[in-house]
Amino acid sequence: WYIFLAHGIDNAGGWSPVSSDTLQAHFQYLLSKQSLIWVAPFVDVARYIRERQCLSVRQIVKTADSIVVRVTDTLSDAVFNAPVTLRRPLPAGWTSCVVLQKGRPVRDSIVYVKATPFVMFNAIPDSGDVTIRRAVTGVLSR
């Protein structure tokens, strides 16, 4: 968790102001890494951390071609409704999959941890079951 704080920009006052060129270069760097870095307001990051701490993921169905998990938390859904990133190992023999929450496609990716394939996806707690279905074409679906 990185918090960027500046007391001033250019000569607008404040203690030890940052030049707008330096600030622009910093934001361009973050933009170039947007697939690796999540940039969000402080309140969103704090909510995400709290939601992750209160998260429960329970497998409720497993067949040869699908897994259904229930993602819940103990928090108010009116305040804590951000998607939480989950990672789950793919069953033996699966090379790709499709992820759905409440019947709607969820963006997912296959990642490897020490040569083990995992599906990584975002799910909103208390917003419907998540189905992970083996892809029948063998082509990664996005």
C-alpha cells in the first residue's frame, strides 16, 4: 500500500512542493504499469482491505466441468461492495475456464504459482454465486 502525499505543487505554496513535471512523470509511470498496479482513492483501498479481512469463500458445488463458490462477508453491502480479487487452483486437466458471477461473465486470467495454474478473478461478496466452468474450446476466454 503506497500513499502519495504532496503538500504543494510548483510554487502554489506548501512545504517542499513537488514540480508538476515530476508529478506528471510519476503519473505516466503508474499509467504504464496499470496492468500491475491498482490505483485508487484512500477510502476505496481501506474498504477493500476491510472487506478482504471479513471475506468467506466456500465451495458449494464441484463437478468434473464446474466449480461453484459462494463469496460472502460480514459487512454492510451498502458500504462494502467492491470486487475482491480471488485466486483458485485449476483442477487437474483444466487448461482454461470461464468465470461467471450471478450468470454474468467476470474478467479472469490464468496465473502460475510455482508451475501450478490458478484462475484469478474479481468477485463482489454477497452478490451471487461464482461459477468457474471448464472452457470447452481449450482457448482462454476473456
